[in-house]
Amino acid sequence: MYLCIVKLHIKHILFIAVLLLFGCTQEVKIDPLKRSKVDGLNKEAFLNRYKEPDLCLERAKAALVFVHDSLPDYIDGELRALNNMAFAYYQVTDYEEATKLLEQVEELVAKERPGMKNAEVESVIARLLKARLLQRSCFIADSYELLYDIGKSDIMEDDGGDLLHNYAQTEYYITLLTLNFHYRNGKEADVMSIIDDIESRRKELKVDYAQDLELNYAIAYGLQSAGESKRALEYCDYNFEILENPHTGAFCLYHYANTLQMTASILKSMPGTVPADSVLALYDEARQCFFEYGDPYQMLGGVTSTARYALLIGDTLRAHEVLEEWRAMRGTWKPFSAPKMELGYFDVIIRSCLAETADENRRWYEHRCELEDYVVQNEKEDFALQNSLSTANRRSSLLSRFSLVLGAMLVVLVALVALLWRVTLRLRREKRQLEEAKRRDVERIANVETCLSVMRHDVSPFIGYLRNPDLPTELRSEVLEQLLRTFDNIKNWTSLSIPSGLVFTPSVFALQEVMEEVRSQVITPSKGVALSFEETTMRVWGDRLLVTILLRNLVNNALQHTVEGAVTVSADSVDGMVEIAIADTGSGMEEAQLESLFSASRPDGDHGFGLILCRHIVKKHDDNTRRGCRIWAESVPGKGTTMRVILAATPQ
């Protein structure tokens, strides 16, 4: 009884396991119309992520609601909507909402539900935005640790070229540059190596105009921090060209303000380039654009930059106006945490002597010191993390060197084995060469014997005719012509048959051109015999000269054995090959004659270099093309013979 229960439980477990296996691997089908609606909303949200964060948020929320209500299996659409919403909240400095959404992305990715194709890249995009949030809160070490892991991931090595991967890669470079030149005061070499990497991959990292603008801005900021002011200005010019082009529709107030402020900052580092009032005007215009855009973080940056420069050039009144305007508005905005940005602001406000009382100035100074301590503490943690990573890298380097030494020893051992193997192969090759040379010598002797035997038989009748003093002049001329043709065939045959003879020169050529050439070279048909070449568009892959000799010999042979009727030359395509047929209405041949037709020693004694030469030409083609080239004859006694040749049509 217990045994039966155990068996029953095992069956149930196996059944459940099979269900789980096939249920998890089954592909989820998504309604294409509903999916296109979600994708359309997400695309609109993405394209407006910088231009209109509120519109981006609205469209992303609509996509998320539609997924939850009508398309719950479309996880990729849900992930995209969540990331779009998080970015929109980041743009308006609502860090709390952005963080919640990023946590939802990670939770959704961790579930590994079926149908998730973009989970990995969406997870990277979410972590990059989290790294930016950490930077603004001055958690530099945590931000760098995230970026370090992402930099080692497959996403950064993937060159798939789709929009999401490109977006993730550009966001990585932007975030890494921001961390190094703004929050870590990166060394020039560090910043320049990042910029060099970006510029080398720039052509393949295409997303949209907004991403081009953001990446250009990040590169310009990095170049300025590295002292490359002129190159930084070039990237600002690139942005102005994009923003001012009316045909692209790429104008964005956020990027326009950023580029203005960056241009002013670069010109500030190049004294005497433009008047100080013009630089201040650039700072002020950027500040006003940020106020119109409505992002508190950027507004504070615009106020701080403008007031700082105004104090630098001695325009204290303008600095006070800008700072007072911010103080008047600050109470209407939701509080946010940006320690490094606020530290700069309190530096400026203290230097401006704007405090109405000593107590107010003291509170400002105390708050500034708190901010500075907070920033310095985070910088120390980042420094400790860098040291830890450097130590790990050094250990990895030592391990790599040890591996290299061990590898070198293995290479030496392998090289010795390879050397011995090469010596063995060389000895084997020399043995084969000796055997091949012996085979060629035997073949030469056989060819010479065959040549002498056939030549004696074919030339003897012509010599007998020529020794006859009563031979008519016309017949003498014809005999001489036949004798010359025989010698020409002997020359061609020996070139082909004797080793290291005629070189095979392949090309693709029109068969019709060869037919026309042969038409002008063959012997004149007897009276009552018609010679026709059917037109063809076929092309042959082979040696054109050899094919011409082949066709000429076969046509001549057919004409010689046709007393009346016709000789027809045609071509057709058979299984991707070219089949040439030379049909005559001659006397035909018996089966025994067909079997020995291409032999140098035929039983009927009718020797001829022409067909032997044809056999060698076709063999030469088959040896060089490896496509099954061949020649054969079909004949009916008393009705005629058809010679067929198969040649390659095109190279493999």
C-alpha cells in the first residue's frame, strides 16, 4: 500500500515538473495591435523625455495603465514605461518618485517572466539613472560601483546596434563623464580616456537628437575640465547647429540652456576671448531658460553660476538680484537633496555678503560646513573604493603575469611538439613528392608511347596521299589542311596530357561567342550537309581557349562523318550545369564503338587525336572545377551520333 502511494506521488511530481518546464519555456503571444499602441505611447514619452517631462510622464503612465488593463503579458512594454516615468521624475527633481519606479523595474526584472526580451538592457538603463540619483545625493562611491559593474557587463560589449542598447551605452558614457569631471574632480588622463572611447564609437551610438545633444554637452564638460577649451567649444557649436536647425525639430529648452551655460563656462576659462558682459549675458540667459523649464536642480545651478560670475567681474548688484530672486522663489519648490550643488550656492551667497544679520550669515556658514563635511566624507569613501579596486586590479595583473609565464612555458612545449610534427610532415611530404615524380615519369613515358602510336596511324595515310604524283591540286590542298589540323591537335594534346603542360586559365564567358568563333574555324561542310549553331545565352566557367578547341574538334569530327543531312550545335542548362550537344545525321556507331570511342587504341583501328584531345580537355575542366564535368556519345546506327559535354556554369 505504501509503495503504491510513493509511486503515485512520484508520478504527480514528474507531471508537475513537465508542466512547469513547458509552461516556463512556452513563448508568450502578444496581440500586435495592442502592443503597437503601448509602443507608440512609450516612443512618444521617450522622445519628449527632455523637451516636455510632463508630457513624457503622461504618455508613460498611459502606456503603463494600458499594459495593466489590457496586455499584462507585455513585460517589455511595462519596463519601458516605468523607466520613462522614472526619467521624467528625475528631470523635474522628484527623486523619491523616480527611486520608487526604479525599484519596480528591478523587482519586475528579477521575476524573469516569459516573454521578457529587453529585461537586461532595461535593468542597465534603470541602474544608470539610479547612478545619477546617487551622484546628485553625493553617494559617489555607490554610483561608481554601479558604473563599474555596468562597464564590465555584456551590454557595453554588445554591438547589436538597436536603439535600446545604444541608449544604454550613451547613458553610461554620459553618467561616467558626469561622475568624473563634476563629482570626483577626475584627472585629465581619466577624462580624456573616456572621451577618446566615446569618440571612437560615436558613429555607431545613434539614438536621437536629444541623446546627441546630451552626449555633446557631456563631452564638452569633460574637455573643459581637462583644459581642452577650444575642443569643448566645438562640441557646443555642434549643439547649437542641431538646436537651430528648423528642419529637424530638435530644439529643446533644457539642452539650449545647458549649452548656453557650458559656452559661458568655457569662455570664462579663456579670459579676453569675449567681453565679460557678454559672458554674463550667456549665464543669465541660461538661468532664465532653466527657470522657464522648471527643474529646481537646474534652476539652482543657473542661479549659482550667474551669481558667481557676476561677483567675479565685480557686478555685485547683479549677483544680489539673481540670489534674491531665487530666495524669493525657493519656498514654492519641493525640497531636494543636491549637496554639491547647494554647497556651491552657499559659497556664493556667503561671498555676496547678502546676509542681513550676522546671525543669518553664521547659519549660512554652519550649513555650508555641514555640506562640505558631507561631501568630503563621501569623497573619502569613493577614494577608499578606488584604492580597493586598484588593489584588486593589481592582484589580477599579478595573476595575469603568472598565467602569461605559465602560458609561455606551455607555448614552448607546444612549439617543440609542433617542430617535431613539422619535421615528420616534411619527411612525409618529401616521400610523396618522390612518389609523385616517379608517377609523372611513368605518365610521360606512357604519353610519349601513345603519341607515337597514334601519330604513326593518323599521319601515315596523309603522307601516302602526298607521295602520289597524280593527286589533284584541290585534293592535295585538302590533305595538307587535314594534316596541319592533325599536327595542331597533337600539339594541343601533348600540352594537356604531359605533366606540367598547358596552364588552366579559368574565366566566365559567353558560350555564344565561342560558337561564333568555332563557326569561322571548322572545315567547310560537304554539299548537302547543313551546319547550324543554335543561339544561346548560357555562360560557361572554364578555360575559353580549351573550350574553343574542344568544340572545334567535335564539330569537325561530326562534319567528317556526315555525308548528308545536318550537324547541329546547341546548349541547355541541366542541374545548374551547361550541357553542349553536337548532333549529326551520319552513319552512327555500334555499342562496342561507343565504349572505346575516347581510347587511344580503339578496336576498329580508327585512331584520332581529336577525341583523345577532347577527353583531356574535359578532364582538365573537371580536375580544376570539381563540378562533375564529363563527355560522352549517344548514337543509333544509321541515324547519327550526338556528342554531349557537361561543363560548369558558374564558380562555386
